[in-house]
Amino acid sequence: MKPHGETPRDHNNVTVGVDGSPASTRAVRWAAATAAQRGLSLHLVHAVDFATTGWAATPFVQTSRVFEWAEEDAKAVLGEAERIARQSAPGLEITAAVALTGTAKWLVRLSRETRMLVLGESGGGRLGEMFLGSTPVAVIGHATCPVVVVRGEDAPSEPDYRPVVVGIDGSPLSENALAAAFEEASFRDVDLVAVHIWSDLKVGALETMPLEFEPEALEDVERVLLGERLAGYGERYPDVTVIRKIYVDGPRTHLQAWSEHAQLVVVGSRGRGGFKGLVLGSTSNSLLRAAHCPVMVVRPDED
């Protein structure tokens, strides 16, 4: 491992944030297994936030000593992360980098140089609050690669036959998420469950509205729309069996329920119609905090 190396710029790597917490350990294992499965290298990143330590504002403490302590701590954290990664994937090529400030801008920059950015669901004071505070919203909203928040317990022993689940809202903006989900299902050699939900309303909300429509007719229309979104992927991924699920409402409820039976849930970072933050502020944000498995959030190409 190169403790202070720069991030590889060929995109042939998976980048994971590490902080020494149990959640970080699960994220490292997931990222290492994913990188090895795809023949990619693993890049470990650690952010030192002096603001949370209080040392930066403490009088009579030499600044140089603070940096030395931080460097020693960072080496220990990265060294342990490398050990964990090699347990999951012996022979994996590993690099590492340290940042002196744990900012969203740094993570967004890293997203331009990696295939996938992996974060733990929570942490112990270094990256934890940063990643699940306001930072993940900023990172996921601006990252140029898929961002995975590793939730739930460690994956079961191989082989893992649980499917990949993707949420499709019917808009072209979910196209990148759908493409990423097919790729993940193909790599993992599992089924893909395509969950299409007509409305962003909560489960049962439509029943209380004075609307007149035939559920059967609506389902037929949505089935056609879902078929249009899936068109072409069968030829590109003939090894992936697609299971189609259509619901009238309740995206958070249905996707969270599916996360109990999936090894990965994939969603877009925007909602129906392209409103920025709609899905991230509701469905995706809910999944990031309550899903039972890792959640991948994929941005559309449009700004």
C-alpha cells in the first residue's frame, strides 16, 4: 500500500472512505470484494478533521505535533483497513490517500477519478457524521460516479443469490441508475428486480383521493412504460433475468421492503420530472438511513 499516494486517474479502481469504525469495516469489506470481482484496484481514503478534535484551537500545543499525531493515526487507520481488505480479497492492488480536511469537495473530486465511491452508513467521529450529515447529500448530488452507502450486515458466505433491486420512476433521469443496476446484476450473476412505482405518494394515499381511474388500466399503461425503459438491456445483458414489479404508490415503503431480500438497491439521485433532490430528499435519503442492504445512488448525466 502507498500510504499517501494520489488517487489513480484511470477509473480502474473502487474508492472507499475509512475511519476505523465498525461501519467503515463493513464498507471496506464490501468495496474490496466488489473491486476484486471486477478486476479493479482498491483506493482507501481517510479524512482528518481537526475541528472535531479541538487540537487546532488549543493553546500551547505545537501545530507540527498535531500534524504528526494526525499522520500516525491516519497510518494506523489505513493500515488496519488494508488488512481487512486483504482478508476479503487477497492479492488486491491497494493504494491510499489522506486529506487534512474532510470536505465534500474532496470526495466529489475523488468521484471524478474512480469507478465507484463507497461510504459506511455511520462512523466514529472522523468520517461518520460528515458522511451521514449534510455531506452525503452534497457528494451524491454532485458525484460523477455511483455512490454506495453500505448498510446492513456483512454479506453472507458465497454464493449470494439475493437479487439486485432498482427503483424506476418512469422518467429518463433514471436511465443511469437502470444501466448501473443491470451491470451490477450481471457481475453478481443474480436476478434484477425492476421496481416501478407510478406515484410518489405514500401507500394508501390514492385511496382517499376523489379520483376515478381503473387500477387494471393504469397497470397496463405502467407495464408498457416499464417495458420501454427496459428495452434494449436484454440484448446487452442476456444473462440477467428481470423480475418486474409495478406499484401504484409508496416508493420508500416498497423499496425498503425489497431491501430486506436484496444484496443491493440502486436508485437515482433525482425524482420524477427532474426536480433536484426530490428522490434524494425522500426515497433515496430514507433508504440511506433505513435500508437493510447497501444502497447505490446514481446521478443522471444532466446538471
